[in-house]
Amino acid sequence: MSAQAGRVMALSEWEERWQEGRIGFHQPCVHKMLESNIDKVLCGREKVRFFFPLCGKAVDMKWLADMGHSVVGVEISEKGIKEFFEEQNLSYTEEAVPDIPEARLFKSSDGKISLYQCDLFKFSSRVAGQFGGIWDRGSLVAINPCDRQRYASLIISLMDKDCQYLLDTLLYNPELYKGPPFFVPDEDVKNLFGTTCDIQLLASADAFEERHKQWGLDYLTEKVHLLTPKAN
């Protein structure tokens, strides 16, 4: 990670990407890693409360809501949030968030999907409780490397005792590309979460595409881990 340690993306840069439509991180269909591992996350449970950090307009949120679960997401871009509801043909309400000045809460009319427009680090369990499931695709890999410990502490604080945290990471040569998305080795996952969570590697796949050549990369590996709170 040392090659990327000093790389910092300001929130304004992410907002700029949304405004300019530079959202190559968005996927138009449900993520295969989520779809193929959803049973391991649910463990037979119904009506699970899912948390989506840096949710963007992920279609995965609608997919889970249609299965009977509820979703809470956090996203800095109002444009991204509104596009989600519009593209999924969902009516929604908008309101202020008493615990987070300047934040807005966008909630689907059926109450199943609640998206907070704010800085992720201003969000907490005080705002929306804890969760039974977390889908982290494009979040840890987007967080500035210098903020990872802070991020891990936040995520852990949002995990209910039966939480199943599905974490998607990327491996590539960080000397060739400065990010984001950032390189997150297994060692970092262990250092960040190993004290409080059991970590299981569920899948590893070649994610290299033609567009990644423009990043200067010659390989890209995607991994998905399942993290569960250790029994006290």
C-alpha cells in the first residue's frame, strides 16, 4: 500500500465524477459476487437490515429490497441518490437528518430503502442503528488509504452481533496505478478487521478488462470476503 499511502481524494472530487458522468465504478446489474454468495450472508434469515457504505446508485439495493430486506445506504452525491430512485422507478420522500447537520435522507415510499446524503464519517449507529448485513463493494477500495483504520472502526460499530459483512477487494500492482479504486491486500483486511471479526475468503476472480489497460495495469484480481463478529 505504500505506493498509494499519500493518495487522497476529496469528497468534491467524487461529486465532480458524478456530475460529469465519470462513474465507471457503477454496474448496471446485480453484482455476481453478491448474487452467488447471498445465501452465506443471509444464513436463512428474513427481513435483514443491510448497510451499503458509499452506495452510489447500486441496483443491488433494489434487488435486496425486492427480496423483503431493508437497505440503508450512505452516499455523498445527491445526483447519484436521485438517479437511483428515478432509474428504479421508485417514489421517495426527502427530509433533514437531525443528527447530521446539512445531511438529507431520501426514503422510498414503501420505507424499504433509506439513503443518507452525507459524508460517511458523519454517519453512525446513533443515526440508524446497527445492521445484520453489510455489502461493501466499491467502498473500502474507494476510501483514502490513510482513512482505512477510521473506516474499519465505523463499520465495526455498525455491525450487529449476527452481522454478515461481505467485503469486495481488488488486487493489482499499486506501482502502476495510483487509484481509486485502491489496492487492498488480504493483509490489510486482516489488520483492519482481524481482531474483532472472523474472516473467510469466499471467492477470487480475474476481473481484468480491456479498460484496465488504460490504467496501466496488466492484471486485476477481485476477491470477496465474509466477515463475522467474533463471539465474545
